Amino acid sequence: MSLNVLAIESSAHTLGMSVARQSGGKIEILSNCSAKYPSLKEGYIPRKLAEFHAKNTRALLEETVSKAGIKFSDLDFVAYTRGPGMGHCLSVGADIARALGSALSVPAIGVNHALAHAEIVRYLSGAKDPIVVYVSGGNTQILCLEAGRYHVLGETLDMGIGNFLDMLGRSLSLSPPDAVGVLKLAAQPDCKYVPMPYVVKGMSVSYSGMLTYAQKMARAGAARKQDICYSAQETAFAALCEATERALLLKQKKEIVLCGGNGRNRRLSQMLGLVASENGARLCLAADEYLGDNAAMIALTALLMAGKDAPKKDADLGVVQDLRMDSEPVYWIRKK
Ligand code: FE2
């Protein structure tokens, strides 16, 4: 008995679609396709992103099913991201799922995007009982799994680490004008560290003060752009590492799951790897394609939610822009 699901991810700038199969208790990702709206100086305008998603839907749907080597009639159910994300963008994904489910006479279910970020890395890395470090544009959270639910131990008190780096890249007019531009400059061999505001409160971090400070430095010409980028990155990651180490020690865990788009940053994974090894723990990673926004994580989580059988009816249709990882039970994980 196998279960095939097609998932749609449309929470922000990426339209993703994926087919995954569960067979014999194992989940296999058969295809993971995407179309990404380009990073522009104007930033992301939700209406334009939603139009982009709608325009790319048909071609991506056909590509995803074709790459999976299945037919539409092989699908047992459909899943989509119900939140968190931008309302306009989420609605496109929900509409596609409802229409596809209706056309194929199969159920459609909504999946928590934040939870899916954690679950794909936890599942693929074989982590059993981790501290989760979830880092993306709008999110920076440190969580642990207890009593069948992810609990937030600490988080950013203002902006997510990805948005912090994106805004820094934009205000320094880097190319590209985002976190990638910051990371490119920060990797220059002659970068020098200049002190930046460093905020860790309990297991939470704060980045807005550092952004203002870095912008002021750049305007005053007080440091080179690459030194600002390098110093901001090192300081932001160091604060996150300290908060993670506090969580690891408090909860006596031996695994750190790094998930979310900023998990692709090699400097961050290197620093968290040190935190893990210095505490006798393991850093659990997944391939880059499963860290940024992707539909494979929605497909995999939908299959975990379903268990052995396809859902009997539609569930959680609609969208919730401010859904959090700790807002629902992770009932499919059985701890010893
Ligand atoms: Fe995301």
C-alpha cells in the first residue's frame, strides 16, 4: 500500500510543487520543483508575488507530476501551505489545492509551513529529540519537542535573521540587494571585525538595534561595506549560537536541527556545528533544496500527518497568515 501526495507551497516569493510517496512506512520525495520570483530592490510586493504564482501554476504542475513519473490519477490527496505567509500568496496555493482536489475527487489538506520546515530536516536527518533552530526571512526561533508539540524556548524579539540580512543588503545597495549580497561581501578574505550591538535575552535575540547601527555606520562612511557585512553576520550568528547553546544545556538535548532558508548559510552551520560538538551533540542538516521554501516539506509533512491512509475528507482549508510552529500537536511522533 502506498500513498501519493502532491503539495503546493506558495507562502512567499517561491511557488513550489512536489510529489512524495509513502510506502512501507518510508517517505520518498519523487519531485520537488519551483519557480522563484526574482529579488528586486523594491522588495516583495504581495500582489505581484501572487500574480507570479498564478501565472506559473500550470507549467509547474505539469513539470512536477511528469518528473515524479506518475499520472494525476495516481494522486491520493493534495496538500498546500495554509500559513504562515503572505495572505495573497497563500490564497493562490489554497485555490490550486481546492481546484485540483475537486477535479481529481481527492481530499485537500492544509499544512503548517513552519512545522514543515522543522519536520523535513528532522525526518531526513533521522533526529529523534532535537532542539530546533528555525531561521528564515521572517522567523528566528529556538524550539524543542515536548509533550507532542514544538515549544518556543526563544525567538527574535523584533525581526527574523533573514529579514535583518535582507534589509542590510538593501540599505547598502548590494548586488543582489539582499542576504546573498551580504554573505558575498562577508566572505571577502580581508574583512575586518568592527564591534556591533549584541543582544541575547534568555534564549531570545534581537537584531533591529544592530541594523540601525550598521546603517548609520554605512551612511557616515565609518567602515567599509564588507567589514559591516562581515561584522553584522558574525554578531547575529554568534547571538543565535549563544541562545541555542543555552537551550541545549537547559533541555539536555543531544541534537540540533537547523532548518529554514537561512540554514543554507555555511558560516551559520559551521558555528552551530561548533556549539553541537562542544556539547557532545549532533548538528542535523538536510540538503539545501529542503531548507528554503519548498513544497517537498509540505508533501512530507502531509504524509506524516496522514499516517497509513489518505485523509477521508478536506481539512484545514483556508489560510492563516500568522500560524506558528507551536500552534498544533505533532501527533505523529512517538517518543520512547
Ligand atoms: Fe519558509
